[in-house]
Amino acid sequence: MASLKDLKNRIDSVRSTQKITKAMQMVAAAKLRRAQEAALAARPYAAGMGKVLAALGAVYDGQANAPVLLSGTGKDQVHLLVVATGERGLAGGFNSSIARLAREHAAKLLSQGKTVKILTVGRKGYDILRRQYADNIVDTFNFREIKRVGFAQAQQVTDKVLAMFNAGEFDVATLYFAKFGSVISQVPTAQQLIPVKLLTKAEGAVEAPIMPYEYEPSEEAIVEDLLLRNIAAQVLRALLENSASFYGAQMSAMDNATRNAGEMIGQLQLSYNRQRQAQITKELIEIISGAEAL
């Protein structure tokens, strides 16, 4: 049984931890609002880009001269998994849920005889995936020193993906991130980047107008440029969604940790009081017994 001094030290230790988790919860709540606004603001642009591409891409339906980013290489052998996670932990299952989705997809592809390459964005994703797929990781991006991720960071990832694709290093690229729902809801999501997966009518694609539009410059030039911009826009959206999801998950995790610390303090305080009372009772009995012996 722990002594009174040990129990007192444990209570003080848990109280110190509770102060830290409470402070982290408040910091995450403050950062969440800004990150959530950025993520929600990026959604209409990314969705609008997809609708425009769906309308222009319909022109190439079934044609052999479609852009390679739209039609793909014609093969499905080498897959690049772009796994975007957080740079830090203490966010519950946020990082592990994204890595789990990518890990399951990688295992499925490998079982089919495919070649898998992994590009990690975020230190935690790299730390998790290297345990099982260290030989498959081709590169990693670490934005830990960046206070607010933006288009510059998304463009770095996009340039690397496009450079690998132009070099013929993969056939299909899939992006993994967590879509922000709420403080308690972050949904691990997989989105195909290359070849670009166009929206269907059910997903909100714009139907071709009765009177076709005339484009200047040509449709081919517009599609080529939009395809490049679309990849950067989707990567940026994923980074912003991840940022909001991370702070939401961290806020929830730190709230739970603070509550658990409070419950532990209550239990330790109860044990301390009981043991202290038992010790006082024992001393009283000894004093009374000694007095009666005299």
C-alpha cells in the first residue's frame, strides 16, 4: 500500500498534468477557429474546380488525345500514396486513423501484385508508416516549423508529385487526409489525384450546355492548365482540412485527458483521506491502550 507521502506526490503530479492538458485544450480551441475557417473557405474553390474540369473533361470522353493527367498512363501497376498527417501528437486517433486507411490500401495493392510508393506529408505519418513500409517511402515533407500551412507548402508537394509522374515513376496517385466534420468528427478520406477523377452528375458535375461555350485560348490549353492547378488546389484543401481536424481532435483529446485527471485526483484524494483517517484512528487506539495499561 502506498504511503501518505507517495499519495500526496501522485496527487500533485496529476494536478500538474491536468494544468498542462487544460492549457493545451484552450490553445487548440483558439487555433481551431482559424483553421476551421480556412478549411471551409477552401471547399467551394476545390469543388468549383472539380465542376469546371468535369465540364471540360467531357469533351475528351473516349478520345485518344486526352491529357495524360486526365486519362492516365493506361496502366495500373505502380501506385503512389500521398499520406498527409499531423506534425505533432496528443490528438487521439487522428494520425493513426489516416495512416491506417493508407496502410490498408497499401496492403490490398501489394496483395494484388502492385508496386506501392509512399510520400508522407507530416512527421507523424512518417513515424507510423516506416515501421511497416520503410522500404516503400520515397520522400517525406515536414512542415513542423510552419505556423500556418498555405499554398506554398501545397505547391511543394504538388511539384514533387508531378515530377515523379512526368518521370514515369507511378501510374496512379491517391491522397489521404482527414476531412473536418466537427470537434468530435474527423473522417479519414482517400482522394485520387492522378489521373484526375472527374465528378459525376450525381456528385454535382455541371451538365454540358445546349449551346457549347467557345474558349479562348483553346479547350486543350485551358484543361492542361486547370489540371495542374486542380492538383495543387486539392493538396491545399487536404492540408487545410488536416489542420482543422488536428486541432479538433487535439481539443477533444485534451478535454478527455483533463476530465480523466480530475477523476484520478478524486480517487487518489479519497484513498489519501481514508489512509490518513486509518492512521489517526490507529494512533488514538495506541494512546488509549497505553493509558489503560498504566
